Amino acid sequence: MGRKVKKPAVFLDRDGVLTEENSYVASVEQLKIFPYAAECIQKMRQKGYDTIVVTNQSGVARGLFTEEALREMNTFLMEQTGVDAVFYCPHHPHGKIEKYRKNCNCRKPGTGMFEAACGEFEIDLSRSYMIGDRAGDILAGQNAGVGTILLESGYGTAGLEADVTPDHVMQDLRDAAAYLPDA
């Protein structure tokens, strides 16, 4: 058997990138997907990228919503946008729910979600990108060895919680989708 050809991926944060940033979104009803998100995902896929959401969801560890509710939101997000997969980290070192209270490598800026995605998809990280709206997203992308794009549609440059230098800063996902080269 021959090896599968690896293709690049676009790793996307959820809140502030595909959906409106709204603190802790606890249900499908509260998940407000940007009206342009599905079109952007389609454009990225047409350019030859896998589209993979990597999202910290510490609201589970904090007891604000259940992992089951999060899975429902992930399914809805996939149905509405066409992303290939959603990987999430429900952990937080100071979580209220003991099962989820821990330090882990899946929580961005760790690379565990990237590693999990590479285990399921044939991904060429050297041609991949991370698109996010926070410093943790950019650091995670840098730690994973992918190009980084910071969007202003969420926290953006005004809300950076750490000093980071993304490869690019863009207004929203439409600009990023237009920028990405054909894979």
C-alpha cells in the first residue's frame, strides 16, 4: 500500500473566528455563527485544505455547561459550517469539576489538539495555518509549527493576553479565506 499524500489544514479557533465571541456559550441556542463562516470554509476546502476547529472550552471544567452540551454545539457547528472536524479541550487547571481539573497538553497554547488531528487526518503541518483571535491561538500555532493569522473579529489585537507576533493580522475569516494560497 502506498502512503497517503498529506495535505495542509486550516486550524480554526471557534469563538471570535467562526462564531461571535460571547464569553461562555453554553448551548446551541447561544452559538451565533458568523453569516459568512460556511462560505469561508467552503472556499478553504476548495483550495485544498482540511478545516479543523481546535477550541479551548474550559466552561466544561468550570461547571458552566456539560460535555454533552458541548458535543451538541460541535455537531451543530459542523452541520452549519461544513468544517471537517472539531477538537476541543474541556480542561482547566482551576476547574470546579474534578474530572476536568488538570493541566494538559490539549489546552492551547499546547499542541495536543493538533496532534490528535494529525492522528485522524493526513496533515502537512509545514503548509498549514492556525486562525484565531487570541494570543493562545497564535502561540499554539507557533508551537505546532504552522503559519498564524490573528483575526480582529473576536478579541483581536486589542485583547491580546500575551505578547505575540502572528504572521498576519486580518479583519475576519473572509480576509483569511481569500488570502490562503491554493494547497
